[in-house]
Amino acid sequence: MKTFIAGAMVIAGSASAAQAATTINFNDGVPNGSSYTESGVTFRPTTTGAVVGLDYGETPNGTRGILAVDTSSRFVPIRATFSSLANAVSVDLGDYSSDDDSLFLRAFDANGGLLMSATDFIPSTFVGMRTLSLSAAGISYVEFGGVGYLGESSVYGDNFTFSSGGAVPEPATWALMILGFGAVGGALRRRQSVAAKVRFA
């Protein structure tokens, strides 16, 4: 009986759940400004400066992207802050063979503690974009960019994708959960019936 109950609970709890992901592709262009907000995410430079996009043409993806510059017009990494906590983030980073770049994507909690980081390297001969991804509970903001010539983060960001909130069960998950709970309830009812017969026999 106990084995049957445990098995039903495992079936109910083991089904997969789907999360809705949002992608910001910057296709409308990022106007120059101290920040840019879309789909509940605010992008700004990690230093004093501006986010830009319209002045720098297309990314190697063939679409518009986002960059950031400081007050001296040097490229700097970007901070993306979520209006509600995220649990998975990815971004395409890359450029047009201008220099070596050590790419990075770092996730932080609401207190500024580092949760996780992802890195990659593109040589000066590389033309294209690389996707960096990470997942962790309670992501308040991420920082992304690259360390290249003179430390400047001269890489495009594109296809910023994130998931937030709890998982939303799929219909099949609900069906399995209902079957599992029904089996547990049936097993408990039979157990009580057997106990009552033994008591009054």
C-alpha cells in the first residue's frame, strides 16, 4: 500500500512544466539615452553614459542590437534590470573582427550578490555572434559585454531572452497530477475501510 501511494506521488510530481520566455530583439533600434526599457527590462550602462544602437548599424546577425558607451564615448558593458525576478537569461554577443573579446554574462540577486556567470572568447578574426546562457533562481539583474582592446566592451548585444516567475504546468502535467492525487485518495480510502472492518470484526 505504501509503495503504491509513493509511486502515485512520484507520477504526480515528475511531469515537466513549461516556462514562457520573452525575447527582446532590438529590431526597432535603441535610441541614444541613459536607459532603454522594453518588456519589463531596463538596459543601462554599468557606468555613467548611454545605451545606443541606431548609430552603429546592424549586428553580425543582420539585425539591430544594443551597445553602451560611457561619457568619454568608450564602449562599456550593459546592465539589464528586471521588473520582476528572472530565473533564466541568454543573450547573443559578438562583433565584426575588430579585436579579441572575452565575452561574459553575469547574474546578480537583489543584494548585488553574484549568482552565476557564463563566458566565451572570440578572436580578432571572428565575425558573428555567440549565445551565452545561464539559469538561477532570483535573478534581479544581469550584466553583459566583453573585455577587448584597452578593456573596452565593443560588442553588440542581441536577442536578449529571459524567463521569469514560476513554472506554468502544461495540460499533461495537470492530468498526471490529478491521476496521482486520485490514486492516493483511493488508496487511503481502501486503507481506512480495511482498518474499520478489522476493528469491528
